[in-house]
Amino acid sequence: MEAIGLHKKGEVELGQILEYLANLPNYHKAGAIACFTGIVREDPVRESGTKVTHLEYEAYEEAALKTMEQIRQDMKKRPGVIEVSIHHVIDKVNVGEPSLWVAVLGDHRQEVFATLSETVDRVKKEVTIWKKEFTAAESYWVSSEARGH
Amino acid sequence: MCFRHKSPNRSNKLSENLNASGLLASITVNVAYFAQARELAGTKEDEFVLNDPADMNHLLSEIMNAHPKLQGIRDVLSSLVNGRAVWENVSLNHGDRVTLFPPVGGG
């Protein structure tokens, strides 16, 4: 397990990420871990009334990993932040299933909560990953500017 | 499938495409498309042969000619050249890798 990664569905889960953090040499200096799990919801971006069945993710992997690492390094520079882990599924993901995990290990809850939120925002806005939303009626690409995304 | 496109301005007469050193004045650029750009282009990647010197504006013009459906999202497309984001018109060199994609949307 690395700090960041792109995966097929089923290759990674939150417990592995927490284990990665727990094995860090300075883990015992930390007082808090904040975690985010992004899951696929059934409400569509388009107000069509037709529920989402699944999302399909696509990535320009080389650039995505580079950007994820840059985000990680930027966040690790913040006072009180020890480690930032970012993992994304690039696959077909059904409603209710997870597609993104971000975990922040740090000194106190104030630092980890703030860092977690900013990290998730940056992943959604900067990393070369795209998702296509499928309903029973249609499918369409969803950008980070779309409602609630 | 990779399509090889030759700029229509490139002459088929060898003598007209030689530079001062007697070398062929054209470059080949590889283009990769992602997400909606890939769907509208109908291909994951392309190869374009352009007159040298060439720049991004020239390449984009050729791309739009080759794949007219991309016109609908031209204004929101972003590009990387050899992995680096480009926000203005830049010169292109032989062998450059250009990546073209719509706004990102992970998570």
C-alpha cells in the first residue's frame, strides 16, 4: 500500500489505508485521523427523475498520479499534518459503492478536518479523472462544476 | 485505433517541403483524447503531421477539421503538452505528446 493510488474496484478498502497510516514511523505522534469516503449516490446530476445506476471512471493515469502526489505534498507541509493518503477507483462503480478515499493523519482534529476538506476539493478539481453517470434512460459526463459534485 | 492526419497545407512535392538545410519541414505530433473528447473524436489517439514551425493553435485547427464533433466542446477543452499544462499558444516540436480533455470530474 502506497500513500496514493488508482485502483480497480475491490483492490483497496478503507481498512488498508488506515493500516498504512498505522505503520508509519511517526504514527504515535498523531492525535487524529480524518477520513473521507466518496460513494456513488442514486440522485442524478440532471434533474431527470431517473435514478443513477452506476458511474464509470476514466483517468489519464500518469498525470493523475502526479497531481495526487503534488496535492499530498502540499497538504503535508501544513502545520500539524503528518500524512495524507488519496486513493481513487478507476472502474465501473455502482450506487452505494465507494470510489474515493482520502485520509489525513495529524496532530489535532482542527488540522486534519481542514486538510481533509481541502484535499477532497483539490482532488475533484485538479486530478485528471472523469466520470460518466449512467441512469436507466441516459448517460453523460459529469464535471466537477456540476451540482453537488 | 490511431489515425494519421496530414495537414492539407503540406505539399506532396518534396522540394516544397524542404527547409534551408534541405531537411523536410514537417513535424509529427501525437494526440491523446480522454473522456468526452475521446468519444467525440471517435478515437483514443491520433497522429498529426504538421508544417514546421507549428503551434497549438495550428494543431487544434487540424484536430477540429479532422473531428468536427469536438467543436461543441472546444471552448472547455484543456491540453497538456508532454505532461505539462498549457494555457496559451505554444510552439510544438517533432514527437510532442499532446493530451486533450474536457473539465475533470473525479470523486
